Amino acid sequence: MFQRLRRFIVRHEPKGQFAHHLKSGTGAIVGMGLVGGLASATELPLLIAPFGATAVLLFGQPGSPLAQPINVVGGYVVAGAIAVAVHTVAPGLPLAAALGVGLSIFAMLALRVTHPPAGAVPIIAFAGGMPPAILFPVITLGSLSLVAYAALHHRLPPVHEYPRRLQDETT
């Protein structure tokens, strides 16, 4: 019984270095601070919960396929387009948010631009926190800003390769 339970509590991430952890946390602070400043300057509600999860990937796991620029921006754009479309077709339907999440996952996987935090975009559209007309510019501007800062941030020591280089040009 313990062997079965052990699979749930064993950590799979390799042990990291303090300097990397510090840089990751600092990157998230600065990145989200920049997005917050941009929110104040543009009066757009750019500080949304999915961007916090995106910051974890961009600054904590920059080598992950899910953190690459095409995945971050593409995932948000795909989920945003689906959220706006579903909200337009079925604005008051309670299961529309679930439909939007499912369709977003399907489309991100099919287009190979999976970014898990973007799966929350349809929920934002249906939870009443943001009008669909503003949702698309918010997620596009916010995701582009975070990716742009991450690309600069990872050039600082300790350096991380971000974005990752292609390993196989045939993909």
C-alpha cells in the first residue's frame, strides 16, 4: 500500500540551485510588476491569475516546451479566440465555460501551442470578471509582455537558454 501511495508524494523535479531559485522569483516579481505598470498605463486589467501561472513557467521552468514563446502567446490567442466565440454564441449558458476550456485544450493540442494557464481564459470570460471585447487585447498584450521580459531576463546570470533552440529542423 505504501509503495502505491509513494508515487503521489515523490518529487520528480531535480534539486535546483539557490541562485536559480532566487533569479526565478526575482524574474516573476519584475515581470508581473511590469505587467502591473502596463495595466496602470493602459487602464487595461492585465493582472489576471493565469499570468501568475505563466510566470511560474517562464521564470521557473524556462526550458519547458510549455514555456516557449509560441506556446505562451499562441496558447493565449487560441484560448482567447475560443472564449470570445463561445461567449458570443452562448453568453448565458452555464456549461459554456466548460465547453470553452475543452475546446481550448483541443485546439492548443492540435496546433501544438499548449500553455496550461491559457486554459483558464474561457473561465475568465464567463465568470463575469472581464468583458469578452477586452479579454482578447488583455491576454495578447500581457502574454507578449511577459515573454519579451523573460527573453531579456534569461540573458542575466545565471544564464538560461530562452527561448529554446530547435533540436530538429524537420519538426
